[in-house]
Amino acid sequence: MKSAIKGIVGKRISGVIVKENESRPGEQVFLLFDDNTYYETYADGPLGMAGGIDKGGAAEVRNYMSNRKIVLEALSGSK
């Protein structure tokens, strides 16, 4: 996993752009931030997207599918 995702912690999302393409990468999601930066994630095929917004915080996410290993946890205000 690339560590650049740590850099988005604490940023305010101002928009989201999703692009689809017949060639690689198949789908891209761009998180736009209010400081005129963006973060991109992509997949060779369709990205699996959640069906909705869930209630909860860090504890609920850690407990969800708890048999999966957490490979990165960077929370606003933590070191």
C-alpha cells in the first residue's frame, strides 16, 4: 500500500470526480480538497463502491469484518 493516503488525513473534501474508461485504468475516483489538491484511487476494472453511507466511527470500522487486517490507520489528531 502506498503511504501517500496518510496525507489526506485532516483535509476537507470539496468534491468527488469519478472517471470511467475502456482502457486501463478502468475507473478512477478523485477526492478534491479545499486546498486545491486531490487524491486519486483507481482500478483496472470497476471499483467496488459502497451502497450507502454508514453510521459510526473508527471503532465501528475496526469491528466491521474484523477478520481483515488493518494495514493503515491514520486519524485526524493522532500521531
